[in-house]
Amino acid sequence: MSSIKDFASGLIKTKPVVIFSKEYCPYCVKAKDAVRTFKLKPGALEIVELDKRADCDQIQDYLKELTGARSVPRVFIGGKFFGGGDDTVAGLQKGTLEGELKAANALE
């Protein structure tokens, strides 16, 4: 599990925006679309499609430790948990998503 923690924590610490997602999940699509509304710097966004990984369950277990839930999407901005799909869409509508992206230096 420590390699899973290292993998996930490493991304969260080094990438301005990380979305743990599953390709078939409609809430994940909404979250990714909300973030992609903005012009992000190249390399600022890392999307981890968990359904494509053999260690999916272990990563989701670790995400539960970090965020209190193992559901996807799990959106991290600037090293902090921002929320799930509904939270990310609400952040787009309220303007808080853009503020967090700016604070994380993710926008061009």
C-alpha cells in the first residue's frame, strides 16, 4: 500500500490539478468538463482513470483515508481536496473553482 500512497500523494503534491476518475462515470465526466472549461497550463492537469488500473481498489481505499470517501471523482487542486463531481460543478458556477485554479497557478 505504501507504493500506492506514494503514487497518489506524489501526484497530489506535484501537479496543480489531479482528478481520480473512471471513464464510464457521469460525475467524473462533469468534473473533468468543469475543470477543462478553463485554459490550463500544459501539464497542470493529471487525470488518473482508475478503471484502467489494476490497483484501482487500493487507490480508492487510500482516497477514502484522505477525503472520507472512496467514490469518484476525487478532485485535488493545489495539493488540497476540492471535492467530487457535484462540488466541482458547483465550484464552476460559484466561481470558487476558478479561484482555486488561480491559487494553484494552474491557469495560463
